[in-house]
Amino acid sequence: MKTSTITLGGGCFWCTEAVFVRVRGVIDVESGYCNGLQARQPSYEDVCRGDTGYNEVVRLQYDPQVISLPDLLTIFCSIHDPTSLNRQGNDVGTQYRSGVYVSEPSDEAVVMQTLSELQASFSQPLVTEVQALQHYWPAEDYHQDYFLNNPNQGYCAFVVAPKVGKLEKHYSQWLNT
């Protein structure tokens, strides 16, 4: 099986990870940080300061024979607000910016075309940045599978769970069975 990789920033990585671990064709989801100003591994505390340039992201490894990049991006744009600059809900700062980070240069054209098509679904302009993936670092172990391990934690119950519910309601055809 040939797999592909795409990295997505859609606000808090707990939310994005919780959705994509449930998507059929997604083989692995890892929370991390990318596209910071320096090529050194940041800590969560560093990134939370908002001055490192790093974004909270999830790196998806997926099977393009099962789910396409445009389908992943459609789900992505429905579970966060791609029209909101440097914030998702109460999470504010450049570390929560909307972004798609490509590992393969050929994916950039697909991403740009898909976002252009998705723009019609939004009344405000999309502010999702599209860049080559740089300076990627996995997040600390306690961030991995956070929602799975902490479903009753306040943020998970009130912010993450509704995003998972939206996936289940509107994209049931893409749920793992």
C-alpha cells in the first residue's frame, strides 16, 4: 500500500486529531508542531507563548486509494473555521492558525484547487495558509490521543466532542467501521 502524508492546522490539535482518527483511510494521526521560525524542537509551553511561529498541527498518513486529499480537506474545512485568522473559538494566537502543509510539492496544486472550490461554501474569504511542511516536531506524548484518553476533561467535552459529533452527523460515509 502506498500512503500519502498531509499536515493540517485547524486550531487545537486535540480537536483535529480526535476527528481524523475516526476517518476511514487515515492510517495514522500524530499531533505536532510545524513551520516555526527556528529549526529546533519547541515545547508545548514555547508554542503557547505565540512567538515561535509554530502551529499546532496533526500529521495524517492516509491511503489515497481509500480517501482522497480533496475529501480530507472537505472534512478539515468543516470541523474548524478556515475564515478565522489566528483563532479557533477561544483559542487565540498564530499557533491556532488554519493551515495546510504539504510534504509533496505536487499536493500543493490539489490543495489550492480544493480550497478554491470550497470557498463557495463560505461567506468570508478562507485564510488557510498553504505552505511546504517545514520544521515538523511531534508534540509531547501526553498530547497524543488526548481526546481518547481524556473524553470527560472539560475542553474535550465542550469543544472536541462537538467536532467529532459533526463528523459523525455529516460525514458518516467516511467513518471507520
